[in-house]
Amino acid sequence: MDKLIITAALTGNITLPTQTPYLPLAPQQIIDDAVRAADAGAASVHIHGRDPKTAKPTTDPAVYREIAAGIKARSNVIVCITTGGTAYMTPEERARVVPALKPELATFNMGTINFSIHPIADRYKDEDYKYPWEKEFAVSTKDFIFRNTFGDIEKLMQMMKENNTKPEFELYDVGHLYNLNFLVKRNIIHFPVWLQFVTGILGGIGANVDEVVHMKQTADRLLGMDNYIWSVIGAGYPAEFNLATLAIMMGGHARVGMEDNIFVAKGVLAKSNAELVEKVVRIARELGREIATPDEARKILGLKGKEQVNY
Ligand code: KMH
Ligand code: ZN
């Protein structure tokens, strides 16, 4: 088995500041958290930017540049930039960070789905919210269509190729493997591919062992075992750690972080993303799986290297 690639998804686009006081929001907080997560064992950090004044998710390339450059100055960790953006953003707005930063790695969402966090709004009273946009944002996702059509995918893939950015394919359902396979057959996507099985999002497949095994078996059948490397996201607690453990045992890789889950133990908020990484490192060590350094992960994933980015 390859060494374990741990990705830390630091702040995300769906976790509300009201949910945890430990969510890094300002660029400097995200940089500090990234460095700590890398020191704890993350080979890759998955970056979303938030508006420095409002903490609302943004795709402003200047914010991403500040974060990515700040991390690069202090750490060798791989910086994986989101192209997922968030509700209310067009595919073009979401993609603009790729030509601007030319990152080593960027997310690539492999199909259109419902993507909702509206039940979170049921948990809070109006006066509980830290920022005025949060409630409306959460409620609005009831009608949000996370758009990733074949047309969008072709355009984004072209952009990734032009900037030599490796896609991290985010697959929220088994059908997304069929989308990917279709595009491989059309010569639009090329092997080997780096896959993230995203489970537990309202709108996608559930975060359980059966679904991950089904995704893995489907990927083996459609793509062939030697043509892909996979990682898993289990959104929520305890799914994040249960599915990370499963991936560690099955030869996959794991993503943790406050984008996906805010708890380090039942009812205990993680005080940093590093705490979530440390827990996965402990589990992996107990199971005898070694942890990949950023350079080892670069080799496994076939990345261009951090000297080739534009930040
Ligand atoms: N928000 C995650 C469930 C992206 O940023 O492009 C999936 C994600 C996608 O991280
Ligand atoms: Zn993300």
C-alpha cells in the first residue's frame, strides 16, 4: 500500500461560523491552521477563501493568492484550491482561481447534484447567528442546484490542462464515476486520476461502509484498479473518522477537516484542524499505515511541484 495521504479541508463553503468558534475564517487564520495541519501530518490542505470582512465564502483570486502564498512561505504542504465555490456562484466565477493561481491541485466536481445544508438552520434561533448572511444562506441551499454539467466539465478540464493543474475529482454519487468514465472514453480526462469519494452530503450518497465499498468496486470495474487513486470524505461525526479508518484499511486515502466535520470526539469541538489530522494519524499508526509527506504525496499523485504555481 502507498503511504497515507491526509488532506485537511480547513474552512470550506458550507460550515457556518456560528457552528464553531474554531473555524478559521480570515486569511491569516487559514494560513496558520494550514501550517499546523501540515505539521500534524496533512500532505495536502484544501482551501476555500472567505471574505475577510464578512466571513462569507468568496472566489476573489486576491484572497486565494494571499492564503496560498502565505502557506507556501511557511510549509511544503500541497495546496489544493477549490473550484466548488458555493451556492450563488456561477461556474465561471468558481473556475477563475485556476488560471489566476495555476495551483498544483484543484477540486473538480464531477456532476450536478442537490447540495443542501438547510436543516442546520433548524438548530439556531435568529439571535444565535454570528453573521447576518448565515441564516439566509443556509435556508437558500434548500433550492440550490450544484451545477456541474458536461459543458461546465469540458470547459474546466480544458482550463486545468492549460494551467497544468491536476484535478481532484469530487464524486458525490456512483453516477459521477460513470460521468468520469464517459469523459475518459472521449479522451477528455486522462489516467491516472485522483478521486475523492464524497459521502454524507445532503444530496449525495450516505456516509457508510457499503457506499464506499460500492464506489471502490465500481471504480475498479469501470476504470481499472491501476488507473486511479482514491480518498474518502465522510461528512459529519463520527463518519469522518469511521470512513478514514476504512480507507486506511482498504488502501485509500483520507480527508478530514472542519469543512466536513467539526467534532474531534462525540460532542467535543475540534479546536483546530490539526486536532482532526492528529486523530487520523493516531489511527493510521495503530493500523500500521505510514503517513505520506507532501513530497511523497506529490509523487503518488503526479503533481507538477510547488515551484510551478503562480503565487
Ligand atoms: N464541500 C465538500 C463536500 C470543492 O470544494 O470543490 C466538497 C468539496 C468540493 O470540497
Ligand atoms: Zn471544498
